[in-house]
Amino acid sequence: MYSEFRLGCCLYYLDKYKEAVKQIARIIKKHPDMPYLGEALYYIGISYLAMEEKDKAAEFLKQANHIVPENNPLHKQITEKLKESGGGEL
């Protein structure tokens, strides 16, 4: 499961954003209670941001923001990307 998720992250870094979204969404559907759900939602959000779909990006980034604890370093990145998407800081 983790390696399948990381494959989606790799697709993001290869600028294959649509493929990244599909891969990560597939993993979330199969394992909705996975321990790194917040990070998965973050990667979907930043993929949509890279595709200039800011509304969709904000939607996923807001979900990630609610899941990832504030003391986690990823939380700051989520907050920054959420501002970039125009979605605020919810």
C-alpha cells in the first residue's frame, strides 16, 4: 500500500499530475483509513494546483489541513499551498 502511494508521489515529481491524482485516489479508495491520508490528500491538492485547478486544489488541501496535526512539518506546507490556491487557511 505504501509503495503504491509513493508511486503517486513520484508521478507528481515527474510532472504527471493527472496520473498522480488517479494513482493516489485509487489508493485512498482502497485504503480510506491509511495512516498517511493527510499526506495523500496534500499530494492530490498540489497536483491540482500544478494543473491550475485551484478550486479542486483548495478542496483537497483543506481536507489535508484538518487531518495533519499542527505540530507535523507537513502542516506548514499544506497551509502555504492552501494560501496559494486561494483557499485560505481553514
